[in-house]
Amino acid sequence: MKTSNYYIELQMYCHGRYITIASFDQNSCEKIIHELFDELLGDHQASDIRRLRINLLLNDTEVSKTQLRSIHCTLDELAENTKIIIKKTFRSVNFD
């Protein structure tokens, strides 16, 4: 399996734009990272109740990142998604 450098960014909508509030570095294979993203709660469309966003980014070069996927979520969904991300990251770092 090909291993690449992926990032998951957590963002919130503030003053007309999204700002990054957290970032997870995911050195994982493409299949695993997309399976993780498939488990996340939320919607692909932004709305008034979904002002938080999670982006999956691929680090193409040292200066360029490509956004692969994005999901919008509520605060409750973000809390659950953060648990999912941390559990998968912990398993990947400690058991793979």
C-alpha cells in the first residue's frame, strides 16, 4: 500500500471565512485515511447549523496541499468525529 502524508484540518466559520482551529497529521495509506473519513458524521453541504468543517488534505509538496474531501458538521458531530479521529490515530501510531 502506498503511504502518503495526509492532514485532517478542523475549521470553524468566523467573520465570513473559515479559520483552522486544529490539525491532525496522518501518515497513513490512502485506503485507511478514506475509510476514516467515511466514518465521520456530518454533511457535504454547509448550513446555518453546520458551521464547522473537517477537511482531508494531501501534502503534495513542501509548500502545496490539495484538499481531497470536506464535511460540514455541528458541534456535537465534531465532538464525535474528534473521538473517531483520535482513536484511529492512536491505533495507527501504536499498533501498525
